[in-house]
Amino acid sequence: MERIIPDIAEGARPPLHGVRVIDLTRVLSGPFCTMLLGDMGADVIKIEPAKGDPIREQGAMKDGLSWYYAAFNRNKKSVVLDLYTVEGRDALAKLIQTADVVVDNFRPGVMAKMGFPPERLKALKPDLVTANVNGYGSSGPYVDRPAFDFIAQAMSGLMSVNGAEGAEPMRVAQPITDLLAGLYCAFGIVSALRARDINNAGQHVETAMVNSAVSMMAYLASEFFVTGREPVRTGNDHPLVAPYGLFKTADGEIAVAPSNDVILKRFLDVIGLPDLMADPRYDTNDKRFALRRELNTLINARLVHDTQDAWIARINAAGVPCGRVQSMAEAFADPQLRAQEMVIEIDHPGHGAVTMLGFPVKLSQTPCQARLPAPALGAHTEEILAELEAAPASAGRAGGSR
């Protein structure tokens, strides 16, 4: 199995070394954000109620451990606080004084109702960076609506463009709006920390699930803004380019992406249709797009005479992006993915090795590390609270210790 603690340049420290993050998040969007910060070296303290984050009890369990929870809460410490009590809120206030970042994924306004409005947070730590992941943003008519990934996918327009032509709208299988919002929030936080280095001031970071999905509409949005026309669902075909998509070989389908005329010419040469682009029926992309089903039939008629492996080798060798549709088992066993260390194991005391996804961001001098397994509920409560009791009454780490 892949190594989980990569080599670090001598004397180098992780990018977020010395940054303390108070993590008030639960389930997915927020924990994904704080996991990314922890992977980059931040000291992440996860505040949990007595029953813990709900996903401790969700997903497939092994030896009493949710691997779903384990995957999104590595590199964190767990502190149990009852924030409905004065004592719990006082402890949180003391923790915030030691922090650089506070992250929550409550609905807008919930932190204030808990006794931590923006002005109190600023008073506790003047240069604090605060961050919130929510469904719709903190302004507008939907602020108080509950949010969930499926609803965010529907409301953002994302579902309207996914699926086959004439079929119903289709959600992305992964909780993509949760993940995007968490990713954007982590990016916003590190940007705010950099701004603090320059300006000596904290600020608030906000990302919303719907906004995050909207931002990924890419050229579909551009085309709509230009034409005013709703995109037609095209399934595995490209909405702007043809031919492009899945094609049938002798033993299964392959994905081919000839994204421009140069690459398309290479593809057609390899499969034995060198003159097709000179045919007046197919000599422009607009013509090919209008006749893409007819064109796909011509290409399939060539590809069915050889296997997936044979075509993938030849087509890639010609400089044309090509691959097979892999199952999870195939993808996680793929030698390229393994070489990139995108499957790792982390030892969880009492539970053994837990397999999870690796680090997609590769830093040459200070790579991400799996320093800590996902914590048992409240595993660090005594340690952290003892630290607070030992600190002077005015303790605070102005500007952090980065």
C-alpha cells in the first residue's frame, strides 16, 4: 500500500503549520473543508456535541468505525462541548481566542443565536478569519431555507443539463455541491489568511452550495448568455463538439475526446477515416454536430473490428485523449492512480488500517500528510481544555504562530 507520510524537504514545515482551526462543522461540506486544511498542516480542533457528528453513525461500519467519517475527518482532534450550556460556550470562547480560523456550516445567523455574533468573534480575536458554508448564501429570499446537495443540484441548473436528450434531468452521483462548497471555502480561508499577512486584519469567508455549483456551469453558461437558449441534454456526447463521447469496440466502449480539428484529424486517421473531414457533409464542427448520430455510427463501424485495449493504445499514441469507462474497482487498481498515491491507508488505533482517498494536490517541498487518523469522539477534550486552563487569562495567539 502507498506510503501516507511523504518525504518533506529538510527544515520545511507544512504550509498551514501554526494555523489553528476551530471546526464547528458536521456531515460533509464543512468537514471536507477542514480536512483539506488539516491535510495542509493546520491544527484542526473539531467541536462535537455529546452524540458526535451524525456521520459517525452513517455509511458502512467496520469494527464500529464509519469509514465515511474516517475519510473526512483525518488530521483533526475531537473536543466534546455542550454549547447549550454556559460552560460549553465559555470554553468555546477561550478556544476561539487561541485560534486563527473558525469554520461552521450552520445556516446564516445560527452562530449569532448561539452567542457568537460577528462583533463578539472580532472582540475575542481581532484578526480572526471566520468562515461559513451554507446552502444559498447570507442574502436573498432563500437564506432561511434548509439545504441539501440534491436540492442544490436541482436549484443551480446542474441537473437540468445532465442526462440523455429527452430523458429526465439527472443528478451527479457524488454530493458534488457539498464538496465544491467545501473546496471553495478552504480556498477562501487560505486566501483570507494570506490577506491577513498583508493587511493585519481578519475577515469573513462565505461559500454556498448553490453558488458553487453555478460557478461550474462553464461554457454551458456562456452559450446560454450569448443565445438565450437552454442547453439540450446530450448525455455522453459533448454539447458543443462532435464527434466526442463513447464509442463501441469489439469488447466494450471507449471514451474518446477529439476536442479540436487537429486532434480529430489524428483520430480519424488512426481509425481509417482519413478523408471524412474533407467530405462536405462533415467539413465543419457545426455540420458534424448536427449529424453526430450518423457520424458516431460510422466511427463505431470501424472500432468494432478491434478491442478496447488495442484502440486505446493506438489512439493515445496518436495524441488523442482516450480511455475506458472504469468501475471503482478498476479505477482504484489502475497503475496510474496507484502511482499518484490516490489510495492510501491510515492506521486507526483499535480499528486497524482504513483505506481512503489520497491527496489530489501535490506540493513538491511540503506535501500533504496523513498525520492523524479521524479522532474518537472527545479523544482530545481533556488535553485541549487543560491547555486552556493552563494558559493566562488573556491568552490569545495574535496573528497565529505561522
